[in-house]
Amino acid sequence: MADIVEIPRLGLHDQVAARLRTMLVEGLIQPGAKLNERELCERLGVSRTPLREAIKLLAAEGLVDLLPNRGAIAVKLTEADVLNTFEVLAMLEGMSGELAAQRITDAELTEIRALQYEMMACFARRDLSGYYRINARIHSAINNAARNPVLGNAYRAINARVQSLRFRTNQNETKWQLAVQEHEQMVEALAAHDAAAMKALLVQHLYRKRDTILDLLRAGEIYPANLKA
């Protein structure tokens, strides 16, 4: 059993959800695995009430499926799920980038540049976990700069279900390097307020992610053999 992680009591179920979210995204809880309440309570040092509230929150986000008579299961997507999800997600991200390039403020661009520097530092250290967290903040900042809350809500809801798969796409050095280059181009397009270029970059970025995920799925490198259907 892993060391107990002490969590302050303030906003407990939100903090439990944040910890579980990281475990799900980074594969510490494998896709298709059942969330064992007893083990998680011991690991996180909490009772079942905040844990169950956290699981409900993650289920609403799409990271967990609540199945009758089976409890909570870490989401596990099929090839068809991946194709359908990324088809929509690429269009949402593309629209988000297009609008952001038109509407972004100098302050927002400065913040994205700062995050880009932090992300590059993580890349230089090969800190995949840190890189992914900052990467997600950059995508969120671009989405926020689009100033369309309906678009933002749709993006967050759909993106949640593929977070763990997106995390895995940068475990290949060559593909990780390409993703870094694409992010540098995104910052340049935002700075130039080039809406068409920004849209094209994000659509391409998402389709590359999709194709990498499909390759990994077909090679059996994402889901452990003992969890396959």
C-alpha cells in the first residue's frame, strides 16, 4: 500500500477529487479498473463520505463511469469512442483557437507565454506530469480567451473523458517533441492574431493526438491485458 496522503479538511471532497483526477489521468488508476473505496480511503486518509462525493464529481466530468452493481470504474474508451470524441473535440478546439486569436488581450497572451516557458522547462527536465498539467492550463487559457462560455462548457465536458489518453501521447520522445513545436507555433499565431492559422494548428494538434492514441490502442500499449474486455 502506498504512503498515506494527508489532506486538509477544508474543501475535502474537492481536494480528494483533485487527487483522484491526477491518479486517473496519469494512469495510477488504470482505465477499466474499479475504484476500490477501502484502498483509496486508506491511501488518501479520508472517510468514505468525501471519497464518494469526489467520485460523483469525477463521474459528472466523465473520468469515471458509475455502473449498476459494479460501482465506480475508471473510464475506458474503445476505438470508436476515441474517433467520435476527437472528431468533435478537434472542431471545438479549432473554434476556440480561432476566436481566441481574434479576442485575446495582451495580458492573456503574456500569461500564455509565461505558461509556455514553464512547460518548456518541464520538457527539458522530461517531467511529463508537470508538462501535462501546464499543457492543460495553456489549452484552458486559450479556451477562456475565446470568450464563449457555451463553447467552453462543451469543450471541458468532452475533453474530460480523454484526459488520460492525451497524457499518454507524449510518452514517445519524437511525438512529444512535435507537440512542443506545435505549441510554440500556437503562441506565434496568437501573438499575430492569425485566426485561420490558430484554428488549423489546433485541429492538426488534436488529430495527431487522436492518431497516436489509436496506434497505442491497437498495439495494446494503453490498457493492461488483464483489464481488456
